[in-house]
Amino acid sequence: MSTITTKDGVEIFYKDWGPKSAQPIVFHHGWPLSSDDWDTQMLFFLANGYRVIAHDRRGHGRSAQVGEGHDMDTYVADATAVFEALDLRNAVHIGHSTGGGEVARYVARAAKGRVAKAVLISAVPPIMLQTPANPGGLPMSVFDDIRAGLAANRAQYFREFAQGPFYGFNRPGVKTIEGVVDNWWRQGMIGSATAHYEGIKAFSETDFNDDLKAIDVPTLVLHGDDDQVVPIADAGLLTAQRVKNATLKVYPGYPHGMCTTHADVINADLLAFVRA
């Protein structure tokens, strides 16, 4: 396995496919998944001549199941360690859900020349939690329910989450794709319960407003208007307003996991943005 070890001694797994001379396309996964969630996109961009990279966040997938560091700043520090070890330059960073928050913070702070473009898909910025400054956010009770479900029976909770709101399989007339549900469950259960539990705070309470305002590369914001996990009104729509060089594309009826359920459409749009 390909891994790097962070300054605090944590082993981070990553994939690095394709010619090293090609432009890097870097993928950041969502909660509670792994780099495997990007397999369709990675194979697609690999076939189109790009170098593709993705890592498993600490406590997720094949990275070390440590008990500390499950916060956004540490996530970004780990990711940065991977990208510096690989000396990635002129890269396009693509993040889904929690991974979109990771992209926003990384790109806002990255050294000049490291990042060419950014893509935020169904992403958690600016901030998910309802606060006085963010009245349209979700109340703390939503995230407390996630914590309770995970703590009581993580395996069953993950199964129901994948069968329901994540991919929109709970909508009338939408057929459940059993392999997709199984793969989501598999990725989740490989990871650490502690990392997943503490990661809820990271994705729901981190305020990315300053990061979004600091991004100065072309940025594509993609969001489905039937996202039941990260509702578009307080996420993609606001993000596109805060990033100075953003392009927003809204997909009618698409769910949170649209990179999987509508991969053909999303992949084509990503490629067009990367090539532009």
C-alpha cells in the first residue's frame, strides 16, 4: 500500500494513478467514506490522460485508526502532507460533502502554484449548523441524531443512511441500487467509529466563510436541488456567492450522492471545467 506518515506519526493511505507528468486531479472524499468513493471519477480521468490522486482521511478507509485529530485543520494538514510528499503542482482539487470543506480550506491556504482550480460538490461550506449568524442552517438536533444512531448501532445506521437520503433511494419511483448501498456500507464500516463520531462536529460546525472568501482560483460549485443531507439553500447557493471566481451549476432532482447515481453527467461536467 502507498502511505505517508504525518508529523504526528499517523499513517495516511493514498492512491496515485497515471503518468506523473500529467496534470494532477485530486479527490477528497466525504464522511464516513474513503477514497474508494471516487473510483468511477478516477478511472474516468485516468482514461482521459490525467494523473489521479485520492487519500483516505485519518480514521477512514485504510488510514490509521487514531483517537485524535478528527477536526478540519488536522484533516487539511494530513492532506497537505500527502500532496507535498508527491510534490503536486497545478492540481485540480475536487471535494464531495465533507471533502468539499477540506478542499475549501486547503485551497484557501495553499502555496502559490499548487492549485489550478477547485470543485466543490454537494459540499458542506459555508457552515452546516444553524447559528445566529447562519439562521438557515440545520439545528444541532439533526447532528445529535446522527451521533445517537452511530453510537447505538453503527452498522444498521449506515445501512439505512445509504438506503435512504444519501442517494435519494427514499424518493418515490427511485430504484435502490443494492451494490451502491453495499459499497457505501463497506467503506463506512472499514473506518473507525471514533473518527466517524468526532467527524460529525468537523463537518457540521466548521465555519468556512473566511476560506471561501480567500479562494482565488476558478471554482466550480455543483449541487443537487434534492440534496437531503446538505441542503442546497444553505450550502451550494451561499458558497457560490462567497467565492469570487465561482461558477454554480444546480442539478434538478439530484441527490447528495450524485457523483455515483449520475456519474455520467457529473464526470462530463467536471472534464469540461478542467479542460476550460
